[in-house]
Amino acid sequence: MKSYKSSIQQATLTDTTTQASSIMPDSSNPSNPPRMPVYFLGIGGPNFMEDTKHPAYAKLAAVGREITTKVKPKAVVVFSAHWQGGPSKIKINTAEHTDLIYDFYGFPPHYYEYDYPNRGSPEVAEKVIEKLAGAGIETERVKRGLDHGVWAGFMVAFDPKNNPLNVPIVQVSLYSNEDPDQHYNIGRALESLRDEGILIIGAGMAVHNLHDFRAIRGTGETMPYVVSFDEALKEAAASKPEVRQTQMSALMRRGDARRAHPTREHILPIHIAAGAAGSDIGERLWTLPEASLSWAQYRFGKVPVV
């Protein structure tokens, strides 16, 4: 196995408010860590790991460096577009040491030789299970590797050579359904993990239509629904917390929603992130509508002072 050495590019995030408004006071008590923000990261396919000149590459790397140098979590709980449990059951990876899952096909052989150093945490996994069960959510313990919906994007955000994450990663599944409210409620059940130094990340894409992507590849065209849905998502994520769930659910009933997401698995992680945000407001850090994709990155809540 080989570790991927990416050329991390520094980037200034756009679409943010002033830096001062994105900072919260640090806790003076090490045993009482500052509340973690919540992130939704736009993560491309395996080929994105090598597309270092793509504008989204530098932006994702910058968000990753924000997390490692400012947020400094004790552990990460992540939801990927590429792992679904049951229609009414959530699966939690309780393994401490597992291999990667190469759940993609037709790529050059070296893509199946990538390695992303990582470890899990049975202790954090049990915290997740306890909180989900307390909210009446059915769970199942499993032992599996990280799928590419996590490790391929983390390879860019948390380059093992230049910006290692160095904390446990616990992956949790989605439901195998398209219900945005059920996924929002997963996040709501896990919100208090943020007060224990545990960072919650949703990994997906703000717009994701691979059928259209293949059809218009090389034309330079960006489909109209990409821009309209991307902006509607920004408004919903930034809405007041007391109406955010309603706004996020309504988003999926828009006329352009099915074009933006023929299947829902790439957008559902942001519903979980929004649910975990509690009283914090969402802000889009950056976006790039491209063809039939959007590379938007989101953060809910403030970044602790270094």
C-alpha cells in the first residue's frame, strides 16, 4: 500500500462572514472543551484525489487545515454518501483497526493501492449508539472499513503527510431511505457529542447528478438546476434554527431537487449535519457549480480560538 502525498494548496474561503464572527472563545478548562462546529464537506470521486489543480481541491484542503489547526477535535464521527443501513436502522462501525473499502470500479490499478492511515474508536462508537438509542433510533454494531466516500475526500482534506488528522474516525451509516427528517433527527440525537470534543462531519455533494455529468462532459455547460438548487440549499442551511428542519425538508420537494439529486444519498449527510447544529447557524464557506455537480462546503457553528 502507498500513502497518497497531495500537494496541499492554501486557499482563502469565500462566502463566509468576517473572521471575527466565525470565532468563539476557547475554554480555559481543558476538561471542558469548546463546542465543536459541524461540517458538510463536498467530496468528489476517487479521481479527485489526483486532480490537484481543480479549484475544489485547494478549498477542501483549506477546510481540513482549519479543522486540524483550529477546531482540533478529539475524534470525528462521519456520515458518507456510500454507506446505507436499513430503512429504519442505523449501522455504526465499532472496529478500531480495519482496511479501506475500494467501493468503486473501472479506475486504473493504482487507485486500489491507496492507503489512508486511520483508526476507529469503540468508545466513541458506543457513545454514538447510546445517544441514538436514547432518541429511539434502532442501531446495529458492525465492523467494516472506511468507504471511499470518507477516505478519498479525507485524503485531500487531511493529507497524511502534510495535514494528518491523527484522531479516531467513527463512520456511521445513513438510512436506506430518502426521508430528510429521519436523517435530520440522527443529527439532533448526536448534537451533544460536540460538547465532548467530537466533530461531526457529513460527506457528500450539494448537487450530484452523474448521468448528466457523463452526458455533458467536455462541453463546459453547467446545468441550470445546479445553480438554483445550490442557492436554495444555502438559504435553507442558513435559516433560523427553529425553522431549519422545515426549510431543509421543503428543499427536497422543490421542482429541481430530483434533477439535482436523482438519488438522495449525497445530500442526506447535510441533513444530518444540520440536525446536529442545534441552535447554530449554517454558512456556506465556498461553492463551485460545475456541469451537474456542486462542490459547496458548509460549516454550522463557530471555530474555537486557537
